[in-house]
Amino acid sequence: MKLNDVLDWILEATQSPPPKPMPAFPKIVEKKCTGCGICQKECAALIIEMRDGMPFIARGIDCVECGHCVSVCPTGAIQDPLAMRTDNRPYKFEDFPSSKSLQLLFRARRSVRKYKDKPLSRPVLEKILDAGRYAPTGGNRPDVHYIVVTSPEEIEWLRGAVLEGALTMFRKLQKLAKPASLFMGSETLDTFNYYIPILEDWQDRWNKMGDDRLFYNAPALMMVHGKKWDEIVGFGNAVSLYQASLMAQTLKVGCCFNGFLQIIPNFDAKVRKRLEIPKQHKCYGAMSLGYENQKFRRTVRRRPPNVVWR
Ligand SMILES: Cc1cc2nc3c(=O)[nH]c(=O)nc-3n(C[C@H](O)[C@H](O)[C@H](O)COP(=O)(O)O)c2cc1C
């Protein structure tokens, strides 16, 4: 962690938060309401009170706009003021993908490292992004900002800058890890010793043969970023990107998460600036995407989970 980062953090932590905007809390349509009280019991923010046998929005300011009241109401008496026509669609459990088909998606999805030389259209990318916005986020406050890169020039720039940035960072850290390994063990040093020749090889392959081991010649990259120093925001970003990646699979669009593209903007000011990621943000996930140019035919083995039952 750099001194600048620590100062930023102190500055941020000591600033008073911006005034809270008024949420778009739900409206109760009295003539449809039977007073069953299910909405009041379901409300996680405890903003609904029962008054004279009818629900009443007592503290709209604290509404988190989760929509549970709209979702549980048996008579459709609760309306979300911002909902579009298709937002509040009734559904049945039977409409869900079965556990078998979901399990197959989880088992059959693969990190795709061979892409067709075919661009992804805007509507396809929008469908993938749309899956991300339905992911759960802490307090239903999705501090998830997407970057979608499809310009070949921009991808080329990023490829060079991320490889160079990763090598510079790992070489610096390798120097620090050498003396530290004498009393902390060699695990960290081993990691840098492992990755540096790999990254050098990738740079070489790209420069000499156009063999792209970083993005695999993908026609698109997708990244997510949100507020720094907030692990809950970090988890929300990761879940959103993963949800988007699963939707991609159902559209025959392959993805591969990319640890280098994720971490380098957080360390290299040049890359962060080019991507216009604000200083107070951190990149929490990145992936390459494109139409699959590899046919996977069977599911694969995985290790059993590390789990403690208590
Ligand atoms: C956070 C994260 C970062 C990853 N970074 C890379 C990467 O930089 N390059 C790559 O080829 N694969 C990357 N992967 C993909 C993993 O290597 C892959 O998930 C793993 O080998 C299992 O294969 P599967 O995804 O096909 O099941 C990453 C995966 C995750 C979750």
C-alpha cells in the first residue's frame, strides 16, 4: 500500500458522507390491498407499519428499493414508482431452470481461451451486462461500474500496458520479497519467481508471433470497478461480473477472467487513467469475451470443497 493510498483513505474516512437521496419507495394502492400484512413482515428495512389493519410506508427515506414488498404482494397492491412495464412480471417456480440444468451450466462452463475472429454486437454485450445488474449487492446499492472495451486499438494498448505493468510490479516486489523470505518463508518470492519468466515469455510471443497469451485475441474485454476499501462493494462487483459471465455462456459467448487486467489498473496510474477509473475506485474483476472457437465436449473433475461443518 502506498503512502498516497493511506492519505486518500484517511481523507475519505474523515469526510462527512454526501446527503442521502430520497429513495423511490413503493406506493400502496389501497383499493387493491387486503391488509394481509405480508409486505410488512417481509420488509428488511422495517419501513412498513400496519396502521388500522393496512400497511403504511412509515420511513420511505430508509427504503433500499429491494422490491421484496412488490414481489410478495398477492394482489399486486404495491407499486414501484420507477418500474417499467416488464420489471414486475409474475412468474412461477416451474419457470426456473431446473437444478439439473443449472448444475450442468456450472459444470460445463469453461474459461475460454480461443475466440472466433468475430466481434460481439452491442445488443449481445448489453444482454450480458443486463444479467450483471440483477446480482445482489450490499444494501441494494450497486456500486458496480462496468468498462467494456471493444476497440482493437484500445485492446492492443491494454495488452502492452498490462504486460509491462505486471512485469514492472512483479520485478519490484521480487526485490522486496528476497530479503523478506529469509524470515517469512519463500512462498511470496516463489510466486514472483514463477510469474516473471511467464510474463516475459508472453511479451516475447506477442512481439514475435502475435500469440496473445494475455487476452487470447478476444474481441472484447469487460471490467468492473467500485469504491476502494470496501470489501462488500468488492464482493458485489465480483458477483455481478460472474452473473454476467454465466449469461454470456448461454449466448455461446465464452469468457475468461483475467487476474492481470484486474490488478494492474489498481497499481499502475497510467492504466487506471487510460481506463478512466477514478482514484477512489478499485478494479474488482475483469474478463475477456468472444464467440467460442473451441468445442468442449464433457464436464471435468473438481476437488471437493474445503468446508468446516459446525
Ligand atoms: C479471479 C480469476 C482470475 C483469473 N485469471 C486468469 C488469467 O489471467 N488468465 C487465464 O487464462 N485464466 C484466468 N482465470 C481462469 C482460471 O484459470 C480458470 O477458472 C481455472 O483454470 C479453471 O478452469 P475453468 O474456468 O475452465 O473451469 C482466472 C480465474 C479467476 C476466478
